[in-house]
Amino acid sequence: MQLINQSEVQRRLDMLKEQDLYIHLEMTTGAYAAHRDSSKHPAATFITNAIIRYSHGSISETGGPYRVGLKMNEGWIYSEGLTHYEETETDRLIMAGHDSQGKLIVSLQLSPQPF
């Protein structure tokens, strides 16, 4: 994975809009590590292979960490704290946010095929 290139991610968001896509969205603030440090509040979110369709997608926060918002007919999906994307993917958009130790904090993935 590479640091997010904002214009490239925006190009890919534009390319994927107005089609049925599978989404993988994951966030953790220490749910996996709470047993080692009781001061961490264990919180996590996970959804995978749900089908969405968005009419507008945008990436914001120049310089990062970034936020991606997806506007759908009936609401919004957004993910904040994204730092990296997989530049070798051509059909899917895979993004992640890592903390200063390189641990995964958030992941947002969009694909025309299930994960």
C-alpha cells in the first residue's frame, strides 16, 4: 500500500459511482488489544459484502489523514482517518488508515465483485 494520492483516489471514486458495488468497511479503536490495556475503550465496526450504489463520492482533508464520503439515494457512508490505498488494484478501490505504529485503524473497500 502507498500513501493516498488524493487525485488518484478521487478518479477511482468517480469511476465506480452509479453502479452496484460491494463494500467492506471496518474500524477499530483497540477492540483487538483491549485485553492488554484496560484503558483502551474497545470499539469496532465491521460490514462486508453489502451492496451499495452511490451518486457522488469524494475524498477530502488535503494532506491526510483523509475522509471519503459516499452519497447514496437514502443517506451517506463516510470513513475518516484513511492514510493508504492499494495502487496496484484496477477494478477495486482499497483504502486503509494506519496509526503511528502501522496498525490498522480503518479500512474502506469498494468492488464490483464480493470480497
